[in-house]
Amino acid sequence: MLTDKLNQLKTIFAEMERALIAYSGGIDSTLVAKVAYDVLGDRALAVTAVSPSLLPEELEDAKIQAATIGIPHELVNTHEMDNPNYTSNPINRCYFCKSELHDTLKPLALKRGYPYVVDGVNADDLQDYRPGIQAAKERSARSPLAEVGITKLEVRQLSQALGLSWWDKPAQPCLSSRFPYGEEITIEKLQRVGRAEIYLRNLGYHNLRVRSQKDTARIELPPEKIKEFVATTDLDKLVAKLQKLGFIYVTLDLEGYRSGKLNQDILGKDVVNTLS
């Protein structure tokens, strides 16, 4: 089954002949970049958008992964932070982020002779509230993983089968996803959240989020890690570190980490993804 899906993925790229990959360095777009390069060689180009919502550490990971794959890799700057429709953080914030991304990548692709811009949207993404998918579709971007029906779990399985050492890398959506809808996003807030998450990763916790609500940092960890975290972490030192970053209050979410948690309010109000 997985072999069939991988072969379908390869066929898609073979038919494209040339493709520009919207490459964030996350596990989805990295798998796309790997398969595209295996099929197309230097006729595939990975491009990473650099903005305040991408941690420097994530950018470095993206560079290392691209170099390991061998795919040509370039950086472009995007300016979603200049758009008040984005920084005001409405429920469709992601639409404006992806609009900026693809409005940057599409002209670049056409100028360089790449007829397709390809992203890392997978089949599971179509079941969540992802307004950015609509923005990409409006700009004719393609999502081969979703087209083939490859799920997030299958992305990891295929990545492992293809020998990618980062197959179990935690999901790392843009830092703007750490804020409740309606709270203004600033560069300072993004940096504060990013530094807090890096600090916790350095303590050995990788699958986590630091949700930010005004002056409060709410730490989300896998439920099975919460007791260990409380028992082994120097909580006074942790609080002091996050307060130094600019938070006033530091809390621990006892429910634990759950992807897309900040979407639960709008999904409960029958907001649906029109692409699912």
C-alpha cells in the first residue's frame, strides 16, 4: 500500500518534469523535496520562506536536511508581518500567510521556468481547519501528498523507509499558531514564544508547545510526560527564564499537548474546511 502511494508520488513528479517545492523543513515538505529530487534531480528546487515566524534553529535544520537530500535550496523573504490582516490574527490568519508565501513563490517559479509550485499538505491536513490551503489552491499550487492520500503517519513511515533520519521530527507549525485568534501578533511576541520553546527542548522535551495569551505562557507537553516534567524540572528556574523572556505568568496545561488545540473553539462553531 505504501509502496503504491510512493510510486504514485514519483509518477506525479515525473509528469511535472520541473517543480519548485515550498520547503519549510518540516517533515511533510521535506519528504516532498526528497521524492522530487529522487525523480527530477536538479530540475527540482526547494525554497524556504524566511520570516519572524520561523525560528533560526528551524531554518538551520531546513538547510541541513536539504543538503543531506542533495536538492538545490534557496531562501526568500516573505513579509506577512507587514499585513494587518495577518498580524491582527483573525481566524483565517493562515490564509494571509499562505497568500504571501505563494504570491512570492509563484512569480519566482515562473521566472525560473518551473511550471509547478508544490507544497507539503498531507491528507490529514484536509480534515482540519486550514484556510491556508485555500490560498494555495487559488494560486494553483499542488499538494502531491494529499493528492495521493498520504496521511501524517504515512509521511513518517515513508520518511523512515527512505532513510531520512528526521522521520520522527515533531511537527513544528509557524510560531503564529501559538496565539489565540484575535490577539495581535508582533515580532517580539513571536521571538518570546520561540525562545521559550527552545529552552524547553533543551531540557529534553521536543513534542511541545508554549501557547501565549497576553502575558501568560501555557506549556503543553504530551500527557504521559507531565508527571516527569513536574518531578524533575527546576520549576523556579523555568519560571525565572520565561519571565526574563517577557512573560509574567507561567502555567502548565494539565490536559497536555494536542495539535490544533486553538482551533477547537471555531471548529465547535461549525467552521469547516471548504477543501475537505
